[in-house]
Amino acid sequence: MIATVPSTIEVTQPSVAARRIQILSATTVQLDTGYSRTLPERSVWSRVGRVPQGDVYRPIGTIFTIEGRQVHEAYLVIRDKTLVGFYLPGEQNYSPLSTAVPLNLGESE
């Protein structure tokens, strides 16, 4: 099972341009469930809001999922260019990573 805690996202105001980031090099993330996921090189993510643990980014043009007993749609939660966990929009929960993963990020247009 994926460990989660309830979390409410503070949504970015629609009038504010969403910040976009790009993953500059493919990064494999080892989940506590034993599964792993790869953040694809050159994938673009748009900031949709914030949770107490960091900024929340959803993928552009695709759906990103993480896997435990079930498959969950997931957004990245990033603090200081480090992936600290995932926001699960379907459940409105935060799923922390036991080991944060540094990301090679760039700004995207």
C-alpha cells in the first residue's frame, strides 16, 4: 500500500500564469512499495498549487501514476529542486518519499 496523509492543496489562482518546469534528465524514483517510476527526460510539468510539503506539479500532455496495491494518479511535490513526495489528486492525499530525490530541473516556456 502507498502511505498517505490527508492534504489540502492550495490551488494557484487562475489569473496567475502557471510556472512550468522541465525534467532535464530522466530520473528513476524508487517507491516504498517496491515499485519504481521514471520521470521522463524533457517532460514538462505545470505548477498547480502548494501543499505544506512543497509545490505541486502536474504533467503536461500525459498522466503520471504511482503504484502500490492500486494505481494512483500522482502529481510531483517538489521543495528546493528535490522530489519529496506525491500529491494524489483523486484522494486528496500526500504520499511522502522516505528518501527525497534531487531533480535536474529547468524552466519551461
